[in-house]
Amino acid sequence: MTARTPAGAPPRAARITILDILRALALLGIVIVHAHDHFNLYLLMPPAEGWQAAANSAADWAYEHLFVSKSFLLFSFLFGLSFFIQLDRQEQKGVDFRKRFMWRLALLFLLGLAHTLFYDGDILTIFGVLGFALVALYKRGSPLLVILCLLCLMQPVAFMDTLSRAGLADLWPHSSGWFHPASPAAGPSREFLYAHGSWGEAALWNLTQGQAGKWQFFLLSGRIWQTLGLFILGMLAGRWQVFVDAPNKRRLFLRMLGISGALFLALLAARLLLTSRLDSALGTDAGHLLHQWENLAYTAAFVSGAVLLFTHPGLPLPSRLLSSAGKCTLTCYVTQTLVFTFLFFGWGLGLAQGMGPWACLCAAVAVFLLQAWACRLWLDYFLYGPLEWLWRTATMCRMQPFRKRMP
């Protein structure tokens, strides 16, 4: 618990800068992944030649091995950690913030619906729904939370699918039969609407079929269990104060880096060696399961390495630039969508088919750096990003301070 003043009121808690930096790095990874996928506008790309072909191959490799399905895991972990910090700091003031946080989650869901008008892969609606589990678990003991976290991160559906393929769970209905694909006669495809339709047509598709498809993907891919598990893991990290005074915990993060790095290499080797020796169906399921665990180990190693790097004294790292973007996570996430959907989709500039992986990678990094620079300038005059302030004000149901008091 935080030390209190003689009058009994806790001092204002210092912001944990390394968490803002980690949020910014997660944002960078997410925009790289989304830009590579043209924000879910999947088109047949014309073949590249010469140096562009080599650059596209390098960008594809970075997308596949460094960012996809990994940046989202970090984002989920940080959401659970931020949840705990908010409730814990309010609790130290004698305030039970759980009901207010449920209202905050409802607002996040509504904001996610607005974001969905532009991008069907929105994660704010997902977080707005699954976040209620954190509220229910906040007062539970750490042993129970550890068990639930491990069960979720074990990927129960993928685990049972693998056992079913191996003949060890005959009563388990394999998840491949849970949903039936939509009929091609159901209407225009997402790709057609994104490339050729109006914004209104694309928005309607996103709010209907897009939402159903997103939740189906989260369930079948195991992403929903990863998200819940990482929410709980983030809450545990906050409870155990893992990132408090991080610069003086280098031995802890070195140990975490070694363990998670070794586990990642072991899982990678197991996936590459094991799946090739199994029949195709069982190999696919086993490979999918191992890949989920592999991504978790990679993310843990990435977090440990980032903390060690950005808390190292004397290294000329752009910490303030990154932390500024991390303080405006919500604003940056939404504006990334607005910029790139206008750039890619037919109701905007329609440039998707002319931008290969390398061009998309460069554009994503450029947009992120521009956002980080704009956030740094913005926070010289304002306390919060625009959407962060709006969310905070709506949460508290009263106007919150916005402009900084200038000397």
C-alpha cells in the first residue's frame, strides 16, 4: 500500500513511465499489423520486382515473426494492469471504484461501436465486454487468480481440439464444426464493400456481419482466452507491484528475460519438429496450440527486454516521445484507423492495392512517429489526450481538468 500523509490522505501516486512506453510499443506493433493487412481489406496484390520484392519479403517476415498476434497480447496485459492501478489508487483514497469502472467499460464499448463504423477489427468493444470479468475478480485471492490465468492461457478450446484429433477426447465437439460459413449469396463481401462501396455501406457491414465475424474469430482462434488470461495476469502484476520502481529491479527482469526467452525457443523448436511428424489434421491443431504459447513467451521476453532497455541509465532512447504516445493510447489507436481506412478504402483514396507490405510498414511507422510527436506537443499544454479526457469526463459524469496551468 502507498504511504499516507499524517493527515491520512495518500500522496498523489507517481505515473509509471515504463508502462506508458510499453503502451506506445504495443500501439506501434498494432498499427504495423493492421496496415500490413490493409485494415482487413484483403486484395490480390500485383507481384513486385527487384528491390521491392526483397523489401516486401523482409516486411512480411517482420510482420509474421515480430508483430502479428503479439502486440495485441501486450495491449491486453497492459489493460488488466491499468485496471488494477486505477482501482487500487481509488481504494487507497477510501473509494470503491468498481461500479464506476463498469460504467467506464460501458462507455468504452460505445466508443468501440463508433470506431467499428470504420474498422470491423475494433478491440474496444471486446475490452468493454471482457473487462467486466476483471471487476468480478478484483477482490479474489491471488491463488484463485493464478489458477484462472493459467487455465485461460492454456488455451482450453485449442487444447481440447488437439486431444480430440489425437483420439483422447472423443466426446469433445471439435471447434471447426461450431459455426457454419455464411452463404455467398448473403450479400457483397467485406472486401468488395471496402474497395468499392460507400462509407455507409461499409459501416453497416461492420456493425452487423463484421461484429459477428469478429467474435467468432476471437472464440475459434483462442484469442478470447488469451485476452482474459492476460487481463488477469496484468491485474496480478499490479497487485505484486512488478513495475513499481522498475529501474531498481533489473535482476528480476533479467531473470524473466532468460526464462521467457528459453521457453520461446523451446516452444518454437517443438512446433517446427513435432508438427512435421504428425498427420496433417493433428499437426495443424498441435501447431496452433504451440504457436499460442510461443506468442505468450515471446511477449514476456519482449516486455522484459523493453523494461531493461528503457530503464538503462545513460542510453539515448526516445523515452519521452514514446511515453507521450502511451499517455494518449486511445486517441492514437482511433486516429490510426481514421488515417489508414481513408488511405486504403474505396470511400477514401483507395490506395490499398498499390501499397505492398514494405510501403505499408513504412507508412505505419511514419504515422506512429507523427502521432508520438503530436502527442508530445499536445501534452505540453493539456493533461490528457482528447479522447482520454472525454472518456474520463464521461466516466466521472462531471467536467475534468483539461488544460495545464501555465506559469
